Amino acid sequence: MNRPPAAASPAAIQVLAPSSLRSANPVVVEVTRGGMVESRHRAAVAVADADGGLVAAWGEVAQPIYGRSAIKPLQALPLIETGAADHFALTPADIALACASHAGEDVHVNAVTAWLGRIGCSIADLECGAHMPRDADAAARLIRAGATAIAAHSNCSGKHTGFLTTARHMGETTAGYIRPDHPVQIRLLAMLEAMTGIDLRAAPRGTDGCGIPVIGIPLAATARAMARLSDPTGLAPVRAVAARRIVAAMAAHPIMVSGSGEFSLEMMSALAPTVVLKTGAEGVFAAALPSRGLGIVLKVDDGAERASGVVLGAVLRRLGMLTTEQEKSLAALLAPRVCNIAGLEVGQIRPATGWLA
């Protein structure tokens, strides 16, 4: 009789992970199914003050990361510093939209379209590309109407409208405003160097999903920049005013920054103005804590968005930024349920034990 080969004994099996795949970052999130942990996520987290001191850190916070959309509040600084925001009479809601990764709901698309009209531009001037709204209802309406998405539906269209506004005010050509050599992007690079305190001439470079340059900046330095946004007392007066206006606008209009039912909107609706936050692609999240003068930036190793919000919530809780009542009301965000196709709860996405000690 043919028999299957005997299973190898545990001692005979050795699996070696390539050094490039090893990480000193702690396991910060566990995803359970039934009584077992099915998946784990690692991350690095930095909490900095405006002087650049690390208040807390977990993992490899000196590693460069692309801040992606998490640093949009920083990228909105030149919009105000140049005088463009006041010249075109932008409202706090407009400024919040410049910081947004919005869901493509009517409130966002209508605001972008109206703003473009005020500066003498149109949807055709946006170089961010188009994608279907992230909001399911908005996407369904487009499909039912037989319409296609336009650039105003892009989650980055508010930021790009801010770039166009600055270029218009400064008398610069609007075409090609996403290129690294355009004055808009040169100003952004100089701002990032000043806010992070890092010489970025030799920093890693890439291209974001919306077409603008991305710069690799150490995670701890990015947290320092967010801290300076939350506590701008050490900045030049014009930049300090701009920072305060951005934080106030995000706190007052969280729907313009995010989308209905999303983590960022629900968290800011509960915690602003003591906490303002901004998510980014590939597991990046940033927050400014104006009441404490702190900045938080984190990067999930595998880029999982499902983990980044859980990590941020755990850090906010560790820093004492949530009351007992807020923890209860936000429980579904701090440790989301895992549901099967029928909608039955089968597990949980939760902070891993031990790493915050």
C-alpha cells in the first residue's frame, strides 16, 4: 500500500527570513478570527514636541517614510502664507478641504467646483486625475446616472485646488503645477525642510498617487513637523498664523477633511479641537494635539489601513487624550469588528498587548 510521506518533525524544519524582511518594529495590531490571532501588523510610531524632542517612540522612527496624504495639513501652509487664501476669500471650510482626502460626496465636489470658479480655473486644470468616489452612495449615484468620475471626485482635489490657488495668486503658470521644478512644489519642499528641520536635497523621491512629488522624511522628523503645526509659537509669525488657521479649520469642518462614516471624521467629531488628524495611503497616519503641543506620526509596515487607525487610537489612549466616555463611544473604531459576508461578527481588529508598556 502506498502511504503518504511521514510529516517532518518540528526540529527538522527551519525557515529563515531574509534580513531585508525582518523588522525591529513591534507587532501593534492583531486581527482575530474566532479564538485565534489570524494576522498581525507591525508599525513604527513617533510622538514629538515642537522642539523636536521625542516624547514617546516605538520601532524604527529614524526610518524615512513618504508622508503621503497624512501631511496634507503641512502642504496647505503656503496657501495661507503667500496671501492666496485671503486674496481669494477662502473660508475655513475651504482651508479644511485643502487638507482633505475626501470621499467624493456632493459637499466635496460642489465645494471644489465652486472654488475653482472663484480663481478662474476649471476641472480641466486639476492634474490629480479622476477616480470613483470613495463614498458608496455617491459612487452609486454616478453609476445610475451613467456618468463617469471627474477630477473633482479625486480625494486629493481640494489639495490640488489649493495649489492652483497659490499659483494664480503668485502669477505663476498653472499648467504643470505638480512637477518638482514648478514654483508650487519648490515652495512645498522648502516648507517641509523648515518644518521638519531636515535637509531634504538627498532624500528619497517618488510620485504620489495624485501626481505630486513625495519626499522620504524620517518618521520622527515628520512628527516634529506635526508638533510645530500644533504648537507654532516658535515659528515665524506668518507661518504661525497659517498653522493655527489650518488646525482650527480642520477641527471646525471635519466633514470636509474626510467622508461620512469614516474613521477620521468620527474621531475628529468626538475629539476636536484637542486632536486633529489626517490619514494617508500605505498605513500612514498623522495627528496634531494642540492642547499638548505634540505631533504623532505612524507607519504600518505592510501599509494596512485597517491597522493604522487602530494604532493611532491606541496611542491617543496611551497619551490620555480620550476620556472614559469617549473610549466607550468610540469603541467600534478603536477595535473594529471583523464580520463575515452575512454581517455576523467573527473576530476583531485590536491593539496587540504589551507594545504600549
